[in-house]
Amino acid sequence: MRRRGAPRPEPRDDDARTVVSETPLPGVGIRFEFQTASGRRVAVIHHRSGRKELTVDDVRDPDASRDILSLDEQDSRTLAELLGGSQIARELDQLQQRISGLGIDWLRVQEGSPFAGGTIGDTQARTRTGVSIVAVLRGDDAVPAPGPEQVLQAEDTLVVVGTPRGIEELAVLLRTG
Amino acid sequence: MHGPLFLLELGGVVLLLAVLSRIAGRFGFSPIPLYLLAGLAFGEGGVIPLVTAEAFVESGATIGLVLLLFSLGLEYSAQDLVRSLRDGAAVGGVDIVLNAIPGFLAGLLLGWDVLAATVLGGVTYISSSGVVARILDELGWMGNRETSTVLGILVFEDLAMAVFLPVVSILLTGGQASEIAVEAALAGLLVAGILVLASRYGDVLSRAIVTPSDEAFLLALLGILLVVAGSAEAVNVSAAVGAFLTGIVFSGSAASRARRLIRPLRDVFAGAFFLFFGFQVDPSSIPSVAIPATLLAAVGAASKLATGWWGARRAGVGPRGRRRAGWALVARGEFSIVIAGLAVAAGLEPKLGPLAATYVLLLAVVGPLATHLVHRAGTGSARR
């Protein structure tokens, strides 16, 4: 159990890294918490059943939380996507801004894509568009630096690096073959 | 084969439980007190004593106890228990002192022997993990800061019970001091052995039992569970503790599958367990214990409030959160009955059964209701 005798932290500086704290809830699951830039405490509770709850602290009582959302696994994935992917994604985003002319993007292997079930080698992405596939994200797993033998599945997200134009070509390629 | 009367009686009882469970759900409290009341009405000296179904309910009660504790064990991993022992020892210790001592002293004041008073201490001590966890979830308190403290206390209590139950069952069987020492050592070894097994080889064992068929999985699970519970009972560790430890051994996907499959069985047989406890209590004996039970319930509520307050404050939580933690812990339920049930079955102190039943009846209702009120008051003032 964490001791929290100290006064609550001030809202964080903009360039400070968000600290995510982890509290085990025995018999229930794990609670992840962080403080937003505006000073609100946001908690995500991962229940063992796979259900997730998203709560925000009560303004009048910082120890209490308002139950906002109860999410099943599919809901959580959708919400995460709408919010712009993971922390890794955001860091890559910053990287992208530093190297001009280089684009990083996330491409979805749609249901019905000719490459769903095929390998990265099958796409010939490098030869045809000049774009590299640097990671394959599948559910909560990530395959970093995949080889040409890496199998792709529908619903996979590919992290790709290349020229913006090349990335656009790859997106079309993934859809139509 | 049983005649039609058996089916009619049993069916009537099960239907009644269904109605009671629905009523309790409607008002947001645990069905346990209603099941106990039904047991009082249908048991010895009750309004309509059962004739043919009682033996079945008794067997069902034994299975219900095993399933109740097994599903509790399933909720915890060995790591949870180790962590709660390490981090929660101070709060857990305060919890024992504040909540077990009033029961123990009350037992002595009532002129009972030390063993009966100790059992009463156990009854007043332990919160109902099932009821408390449900309150926290229903009110959306899982995101609150004090919740990890509350859950830590519950785990500690359940562990304490895994030690307490064997000690009491050994003392209840009596015998020479040397025999008792040997039995206690044996029980301690068994408990420690299973815990080590669980933390080291839980995964392997879980994988071994997994089969694609739900039917084969459930039967294997139930078989192992009953055999372990029976062996534990045979060495006086009590079937309940054997079942609890078995639950801890299972982990990962085997545990979540077991939770899903066992739950409906558990709900049915746990109903039988509470009903049967009610059967054993003669309703006419309740008025004579009403006053001590009410006083004890008031003290029991106050002592849990103090425990929650202290524990939450130690975790740096503000006054409102401390109050929430306290009220959440007030509910007593299944485990007080489990502890009292051991003593009742052994024929210890005749007033223990009715006293424990009344105590649980009061606090299983008052705890959740008061917690809901505290919640409503809290959100009301927050909205202004």
C-alpha cells in the first residue's frame, strides 16, 4: 500500500513525463492512475474479468472518483484508438517532427485486405513504395522490427516509416493489393 | 428415489430463495440475512419445519461452504496474499485487535468458556468479503484512493481466517495438550505447504487440469476440490480452509474459467449453507440474545469504522474517504456464519448460534444500507 501523507502534487509541467502509478487491488485487478495537465486524477481499473473502468476524481473530494465508463475489451480498444494510440505512438510522433521529410504512420490491415494472412514479404512494401514496416501491433502485443516472414492478420496495425507519399501508396496497396 | 414430497419441498424452498434474492437485490443489500431468516422459519422450532428436504439441505450446506471458500480463494493469487501480509500487517493487526476483542470479552461476560469466547471474537472480527467487494463495485468506488486499503484489509482477514479456522477446529475436537500441539503443527505445515505449492507450481497445476470440454473441466475441478476439502477436514484443518487454499492454487485462465463455471453452483449451494445455519438455530432462543447481539453489533460497527478510518488515514486519504472505508467494512456475513457454524456443529455453547445469527442479520443489513447512504450524502454535497 502506498503512503500518501504528503500534500497532493501540483498540476504537472507541460514537458514533464506523465507518471502512471499502479495500485494492486487484491481480488479485483489493477488500478492505473495519472494526473492530467489540468490536475485531475484519472484512473483506469483493469478488472480480472477483462472489464475496464475509467474514472475521474471528484472535484470536491480528491480521494473519491466518479464512475464514468465501464468498458469491455472491444470498447477499450476503440477508445484508445480514438484518443490517438499509445504512449509509444506519441513519442514516435515527436520523433517524426524532428526529421523533416520522414513520415511515420499507423496503417490498419483491414478485414478483406489481400495481405491478411500473408507475410510482410508478400506485400513487397519496401520495393514498391520505399516504406519500411517497423512494427506490427496486434491487440496488446507488439512485434518490433518484424522480418519479411512476419505473418499479417486482419485488424493488425502496422507502424510504418517512409515518405508521406510512399505511406499513402502503401495504404492503397494494403487495401487493394 | 425420493417421493414427490421431497421434490415439492425442495422446490418450494429454492423458489423462496429466489424471491428473497430478488428482494435483496432490489434494495441493494446482501441476500444472506434473508436466507438466514428463511432458515429460522423452516428449521427446528420454526413456522413450517421441513420434513424430507432437510437432509438434502444439510449435504448441500457442506458443499456450499466448500464452494464459497473455493471461489474466495480463486479471487486471490498467492502473490496477493504475500503482498497483503507484507504491506497490510499493521492495518490488519489493528483490525484484529479492534474487532475480535469486543466479541471475545462479550463471550467472557456472558459467562462462556474461553474457546466459545474466542469463536465469538472470530464472528465479530471478520467482514464479509463478498458483501464488501460487491458494495465497492456497485457504488463505483474501485477508483477511490481508500479502496486499496479496504481490499488489503479483506485479504488479510481471509488469511487470518485460514489460520484461525484450523486452530479452532483442533481445539473443538479437544484432547491432550501434546495431541493438540501435534495437530496444530500438522495443520500449519499443510497450510504453508499448499501456499508454497500455489506460488511455485500454480501455473503447472492449472495447465494440467485444463481441457477443452467445460464438462470435464468442471467435474475435475469439483472432484479435486472435494477431495482436498475432505482431506483437510480429516486432519482437522477444516474443509473450508482446504477449499480456500485450493482456490489460491489455481491461477490464470484456469482460474477465470473456474470462476465462471463454479459461480452458479456456488450460488445455489451457498443458499443451502445459510439456510441450514438458520435451521440449526431455534427462533425462540433469539429474544434471549437480542440485547447482547444488538449491543455487540453497535460495537462491531463502531470498531470497523475506526479500523477503516485509521487504515485510510495511514494511506494519506482525507476524512471523507476514511469514513467511506469504515462503512464499507461494517458488513459481516458469510465468514462470521462459517466460524459460528463450526462451533454450532460441535455443540459448543448453545447461545452462540442465535447470537451470531442475530449479529450477522443486523450488520449484513445495516452495513450496506449505511454505506449507500454515505455514498448518496457524499455525491449530493459534491453536486451542490
